[in-house]
Amino acid sequence: LSTSIPDSHAATRRQAVGLLAFLGLLFFLGVAMFAYQSLQGCSRKMSGDMAEGL
């Protein structure tokens, strides 16, 4: 019985760590998608300026 309490604490800690990792992954994906779209917009604008220059 005395060993069941640390196990439950470890399980809740593991769940919290998993949740934090999942949230961090979602946040990283959102930032990556935002950066990708903004980079696409910048490259499209630059290519348009180049085409106008040509």
C-alpha cells in the first residue's frame, strides 16, 4: 500500500509531462506553420519584384 502512492504520483507526473510535451509540440507546429506561410509570402513578394525588375 505504501508503494501505491509514489506510483500514482509518478503516473500523474508522467501525464502532466506528456500534456506539456503535447502542448509544446502543438505550439511549435503553429509557429512553424506561421513562419512557413510568412516565408512563402516574402518569397512570393520577392519573386514578383524580380519579375517586375526583369
